[in-house]
Amino acid sequence: MSPSKPRRFRRLLLTGAAGALGTVLRDHLPALADVLRVSDRAPLGEARDREEVVPCDLGDAAGMLDLTRDVDAVVHMGGVSGENRFADLHHANILGMYHLFEGCRKNGVARVVWASSNHAIGFYPRTRTIDATVPQRPDTAYGLTKAFGEDLAQYYQDKYGIEAVSLRIGSCFPKPVDRRMLATWLSYPDLVHLVERSLLAPAVGHTVVFGVSANQESFWDNRAASALGFRPGDNAEDYRAEIEASTPLVGPDDPLVRYQGGQFTAMPHADDEPD
Ligand SMILES: NC(=O)c1ccc[n+]([C@@H]2O[C@H](COP(=O)([O-])OP(=O)(O)OC[C@H]3O[C@@H](n4cnc5c(N)ncnc54)[C@H](O)[C@@H]3O)[C@@H](O)[C@H]2O)c1
């Protein structure tokens, strides 16, 4: 994001701002807004220039109503970010999404860009290229909460006109570190670019896209993201030699290579007692 561009928003809200992706976005979103309101339940440090720090738990309905007041658009990165006990997922990813969208409805927020996950469709086989219109096939209770979030976003678009972009993020890390990420990696610069396009593209309705770089091995048809103006600049292929030298080759029945959700498809239920 070039700092010379005119700032498009008066106030943007970033949730999950203390998390891995929130930390990346916190550095870049000020280019788009006069004020960036950052929120999390984890410590956020001192407010920076043109920033407001507003701690809030996603499970707190009244707090979320306050958090979304006087905001033009939301980048929602907050939530439980992997498989976990259902009670924790329910609190942050189900109640939290509901409170966020209710706050947006009551406060007239125009658009939400939020982190869904590839684990909403993780049980598709890797041999099949899918686009973002196929039915969801969650691979974990975590993925199930992301599928719920996508349905919630569609409902609030259809019924209340709130625009939303659901980002089915693949694997967003500084660099790919295993063989699955040769297909699913999203670089930090491409994340920032995708969020920027999702905030600025006109008339998105509710759009579901994949958050993935221009990886040669990708099994996702990401034309919906192209339509937003997303032009990823990175490709996991650049790391293939490094990854193949440092990670074992697995057989065709291993969940890592069988399903798009990789090892999440083989995780035990998080509420089961360990043997
Ligand atoms: N990093 C990836 O590769 C990836 C892939 C797919 C989806 N995602 C999604 O992107 C989002 C950000 O991912 P991340 O890697 O930065 O995760 P993260 O765990 O580093 O950050 C999530 C943040 O949400 C906050 N949070 C959790 N529960 C909360 C609650 N009840 N109230 C307020 N804040 C709460 C946490 O404190 C944390 O700072 C998550 O929703 C995650 O599911 C990430």
C-alpha cells in the first residue's frame, strides 16, 4: 500500500490485531484510513499514530456493539485460529461472528473483510480443483465454525445489505515450510494486497475467495479474487527445492496429500479425552 494514496476510510476496525496476521495488517492498514481502531483480548501495547486501541472479547455482545460504533469497515482477524474445544470455538468464532455482524448492522457498518479458512472446504481431495462456489466440506470443528461464518456473512448481505468478503486463507506465513504449503501458501505481501482489494473493490455483495499466492501447485480456482483486482506476486514454487530437501515425502494415502485440508482432516475430536 503506497502512503501517497488518498486514505479511503475515516475509521477502520482491525480485530485480532495482536495475532500473527493482525500484526502484519496493523502495519499496513493505516495507509487506508484516517484512524485505525485495533482490538484484541490479548495485549496490544501503546496506541500508535492515528490509532485507537480498544480491547474487547468477541464473546462480549455489548462490548462488540461499542467496538463497531463509528466504523466504516472491518477487517476481522480475531478468533480461535485452529482446532480447539468446541466451547472455545463457539465463544470466539460463532458468538464472536454474530456479535460482530450484529454490531455492524446496528451501527451501519458497510463492509466486513474477514478470515475464513481453507478448513471450511478441507475434505475436498487434492486431485480436484475447486472454486469458491462449491458446497462447504469442513474438516474440523474449527472449519465448521468458519463455514458458519460464511453463511452468516451471506445472511447479513442478503437480509441487511452488509457487504462482506470471506477470505478462505490457505497457509499464511513468512514462507512455506512443508509440502502442503507448496499449494496453500499465502505470503504476507499477498495477504496485505488481498485485504486491500477486498476493502476497496466496488460492489462485492458477499464474495468468497481463496487467500492464496500464485502457487503453481494450487488446487484452487481463484477467479473470484481476480475479480476483486487481486494480483498475487509470490509463488511457493520458489521454495520447492528447500522444502523437498528438508521434509519427508509422504505416501498418497497420507492426509497431508490426500485432502485439501491436509493434517486437519485426521485430527481427533478436540473434546475427546486422550486415551
Ligand atoms: N495464519 C493462517 O495461515 C490462517 C489460515 C487460515 C485462516 N486463518 C484465520 O486468520 C485469522 C488470523 O489468524 P492468525 O494466524 O493471525 O491467528 P492468531 O491466533 O495469531 O490470532 C488470532 C487473534 O484473535 C484473538 N482472539 C482469539 N479469541 C478471541 C476472543 N474471544 N476475543 C478477542 N480476541 C480473540 C487472539 O488473542 C489472537 O490475537 C484467524 O481467524 C484464523 O482462523 C489463518
